[in-house]
Amino acid sequence: MKKFLIATILFFSTTLTIQAQNIFELISTSQNFFETLEKGNYEEAQGFFDLTAKEKITPESLNSLWSQLKTAYGEYKSVDLVKSSNEGDLFRVIVEVSFSNSSQNILMVYNKSQKLVGIFLAPKTETIEYKLPTYADTTKFSEKEVFIETKQYKLVGKFTYPKNAQNFPVVVLVHGSGPSDMDQTVGPNKSFKDISAGLATQGVATIRYVKRSMIYDLNGAITVKEETIEDALTALALAKKMQGVNPKKVYLYGHSLGGMLAPRIASSVPDLAGLIIAAGPARTLTDVILDQNKYFLNLSKDTTVNSNERFDEIVKFLEPSKIKTLGNIKPDSLLVGLPASYWVDLNSMNQINLLKGMPKPRVFVAQGGMDFQVSETDFNLWQKTITGRKNATAKLYPDLDHFFMPQKEKGTPQQYQVPGNVSEQYIKDLANWILEK
């Protein structure tokens, strides 16, 4: 079987869903399980298991397990998620159960009916704690929970705003592709949390929220409308109503796929003050994926196979993703990991022309020179589009990566596992541009 190097990294996700289960529901179930143990209701706790597991997991064994944990670690305090994954119809959730003296990781395996089929002690993994950037002054801003609600979906978010201020601007943060939490967490890094704290310190509010595909199944013939656009528009409408916000100063920040979609989202909000296109592709998604593959083929320096032949195989593999009409293809048919409807929708969009047709909103285009996911080719296309517009700015940051964090070289996804923060200069540039009169 031929192997293809599909360097999709974080920009291009071959799955938009957490399959068949809402991970937040599993976390809640896990918390309820341990709270039931703490109350001494061991027969009720046994009811969390499926019929097969109940034969092995008795109330007596649960009593013994809980007693041993409390003897070893102290009084029970809380449960927090460490990691989750799925293997076929089974869902694995590793939680850290905290006690007064220490903590223990426990692996909980659920079936598709959300019943436990197994529970195991798991080794503690060393986690790198996220740290707020030094430029974030927590005495200058506050946060409160908000909800992005549409007819079918409800997403939790955060409104981060400057203290003791009124009539301030607000920015809605829109994610890149694939499932993502409200902080746009990647490894130990949280770029949206950095941006929210940094901008609020400078007097600019933000709204960020959990991406729909993080907690809901988006199966079938979906497009970016269901994945991203509907929630972005709802968040922009909510932003205008938040206390202290100047409704005439609502901005859109689109990162990666969010940047690609920013002109399309903005076209539905005629009174939008401005849009920020951060590492946003100006070309088709297929073109960007091909660029990523060229980069990684060159980086691999693999002499065992002719790189030109390998790249030709990749081009052939990606060919179905170029479709602009469905023809005889079913909308929910998967092409290169995404529904045909998704590709047709994206390929029918020309974000450059959309931006050209919107002279009113202010525009800020930002690109990192160390970004190996979206290239300077895209930045140059955006820059050419806005050249001559008095209300538009484009800036290339030579030493920043895809998430606008400092890097010494253009590398690989492993860089994202090294803790860091969004560049302070980048934050200042955004704030100054937004607050500019």
C-alpha cells in the first residue's frame, strides 16, 4: 500500500467531530461517578457500568477501591480531565482525581451508550502548566461567562473586558479548522486566551467560545456555515449587546480557517467596524495543503523515494478536493476526509474578491514568517488586495509562527508542544490598530 504524506497539521482536519459522544457529557458522568462513591452509594455507583462489567465490578469492590484511594491520598476534592480519545465504539477518558494530600490519574472506558466498561489506575503524566503572558495585567480586566446560542446549539464562551471602562471596542475571536476549545489550546499553549488577556489589558474586550465541532456531532452534508459561520455571526450580534461595549466598534478576528472565512462572515455584517485576518489562506484549501506537503517533503530529506513522484501521488490523492459542483456525488460523501458539500462550499468562495467588494470595514492582515501552515504567498495576495486602501494595514512578523508565538526557525508541529505565549508586540499592534482614531 502506498503511503501519502498528507501534512495537514492543524489547519486541515480530516474529522470535524468527536465521534458519537459529547466529551463534556462524559466528563460530567465521570464527576458524578466519583461524587456517588464519595457519598458511599456503591450500589448506585455500580449502575454506571454496563451489564457485562457489573459482573466484575461489585459494590464491595468499589467500596474497597474508594477506601484505598482515600487512605493513600486523603479526603476527596475534585475531578479534572487530563486526556480523552476514542477507539472504535469505545471512549477513553483519563481524569485526575484530586485528594487533600495528592492525586491519582484514573482511566475510564465508556461504550457508545455512555456506560462504563472498565476503570483502571493510570500513571500520572507530567503536564506543563499554562502561564498567562507577562503582559497580561489581571488587575485591569475581568471575565464572565457567556453563551453563543443558535436554534440547535449552545456554546459556552468568555467575555473578557477592561475594568472601570465604558464605550470600549470588542473583538470576536474565530478559530482555525478542526475541533477547538475557547482558548484555542494546542499542547500547553492557549493563543486565544493570550490574545484576550493581552487586549483587555490594553482596553479592548474580546469574546471567545468553544467551537461547535468540539462538542457536537457535525455529521452529514455540512459546510463551513454549520461548522463556523453561524456561530461567528451569533457571537458578533451578542458582542454589540454586552455591557460597556461600543456597538459601533465591533471587530472580527479570524485565525487560519477563521481568517480565510473572515471576509465571508463580514459580508453579512454591514456595520462591522473591522476585520483582522490572522494567518488566513487567500487561496483554496487544497493549494494550502499542497504547499504544506512540499514543505514537509523537503524537510524530510527522504532519499529512498523520488520526491517528485511522491508529490505527484499527493496531488492525485487531493484531486477530488477541487470539486466546485456536486454533479452525481452525494453531498455527504467523504472526499479526502471531508464531506463533498464542504469542499464545494469552500471552492465556490473567493475570499479575495469578497474583501475587494467590501471597502467600508477596516482591515488588518497579519502573517508570521515562521508559519509553515500558511505561507507568505497568501499574505502577499491579501496585501496586494488592500494596497491603496487608507483603512487597511498588512504586517509580516518574521520571527512568529502560525499562532503568532516567537520561534527561532520554521519547524514542525513539535514546536507547538513547547510552552510559550503570543508575541507582546503583536498584541500591542492589534490594540493600537483597534484603538486608533
